[in-house]
Amino acid sequence: MRFGIFLLAARYPGQDDAAALARTVEAALAAERAGFDDVWLAEHHFMSYGVVPSATTLAGHLLGRTRRIDVGTAVSVLSSRHPVALAEEAALLTLTSGGRFRLGVGRGGPWRDLEVFGTGLSRYEDGFAESLDLLLAWLDGPERLSWEGEHFRFREVPVVPRPAAPPPVAVACTSPATERLAAERGLPMLLGMHAGDEEKAAAIERHGLPETPHISTHLAQVAGTRDEAVSTLVREMPRWLGPGLDGYVPVDDRPRERRDPVEYTRYLCGLHPVGSPDDCAESMIGTVRRTGIRHLILLVEAAGSREATLENIARLGAEVLPKVRAGA
């Protein structure tokens, strides 16, 4: 079993970006003390939902501040990045951290990032497979590499730096097409909070490689009772979630589904480990048994304050993870 925390670095009402980032760093350090195995960092642009524009940059900072815990990206968005630049950063972090860096990548969405960074809709709509293949080819350790594709072309260049072994790579999957892409390349899936255990089990069946170390993302909140935990999240989570979700702006005129933040919070509470320590442990053990996934990463900052985040991490580490390790 592996357990990680997942950090959005959301800006809470009344906070500035400095406070959101300081809380995120403090949460990662608390996770190492609490016995978690890894920390995963979200990456967003132009929104308060998450104020980290480069997950690899913050990962480098956290790898320098920690000694044991792995740090990963959840995810680095390939549609708005050059895959060689991202692969170079991943190799650098792998070498300088002694192999504690993990790379999660995703296709992203049709958001205005594509316009600002100049990659365009085509990189989102039909360029993800080539971007992933170029990233993997660079990380695979050749001394020199050239490329001739639809989206990328360059003459042979030296691959520098070259780690002895590439970092673990996982692919965020929200569709059967991306599941197939990950399976064809033998990569694990990183499955999001919007999906319940049955959906995740179905994705693993479609992927077809059940022994692959897939990763499951969950909302997690510990309290004295389930009612108390749900009440806290329904009160606090929409205050930062609602304004944050408005930051997803399509680069074209396509319609975008708008979630009601209160209803979405209630929906997530119904899927995930929210409640007493026993409730949370039972939920996580159920996920392991129903899906076979043995690597869970937990969104721990939903209650909307620094103090609540740090308390949640400490309680999960002390009161929940030992029960799950014993029961699963």
C-alpha cells in the first residue's frame, strides 16, 4: 500500500497567493511527518482553484525541503508544455532528489492556456499521444534523440541530463481513449475524484493490465462523526471551490458544464473517505478491495483553512492509515 496527499494549492476566501503557497508547503512537510509516502501537486493557470502554475517547480522546492517522501505532479499538462522541456525537468528532479520524483501527466482541457502559451487547440485535440511518446522517448535514456512527427520535428541532439532510471510516469485518464493510450504504453492510470469505485474498476478492466500500479484520487476529511465531517465540507468547500471552478474558461466558444459547488461537494462526500477515522478507513479499504488499486492519494485541504488542513493530515496519518494498512 502507498498513501499520498494531493494538494491543489487553492486560494481560500480572504487569502493571497503567498498564504496559499505557504500552506501548501507546510502541508507537504506535515505529510512527511505523518507517515505518508508521497505528495502530489496540481498545476493550473489563471485561476484561484490552484495557484501553482508549474508543479515541477514546486516539486523541486519540496524535494529540497524533505528527506524521505516522494513528490509527484498531478498533473503536468502536456497540451500546454513542450514534452522535451518537461522531460528535462523530470530528469533533473530525479537526479537531484535521489529518485524521489514522480511524474504525472495529463491532456488537460480546451482552456485558454492553449492560447496564452501558443500551443493551440490541435495539441489538445489530437496531439497528446505524440507529446506522451516524445516525453517517454526522451526519458528512456538514449544518448541522442531526433524527432519527426506531426507536432514536433527536430534534428538529433544530446539528451542531457540522463538519469540512470527514468522517474515513474502515470497518465491522468478520464476517457476510454486515454485509458487505451496508457495501456498501450504500459503506464499506470491516475484516476480522479469524480469517479467512484465502480467506475474506476471498469477503467482498470478496459485498461487490461490489472497489475499496473494505478493511482486513485480521493477527497478525505476526518472528524468525530460522518455528519460532522460532511457538514464541515458542505459549509467550507463551496466557498473556495465555486469561484475556483469559474476559472475554467474554454479557448473557443464550446459550452462548458457548470457544476453547482454545493451539490458537487455532497456528491464527493458520498464517494470518498469522509467521516470518523473508522468511516474513512472502511471507505479506503473498500476502494482497495473493489478496485485492486493499492496507491491512494487524498485531497486534504478541502475544509478551507490552514489549521484544518494540518489537523486533517495529522489525524489521517495517526488514526486512519494504520487501520487501512492492517485491513487491506
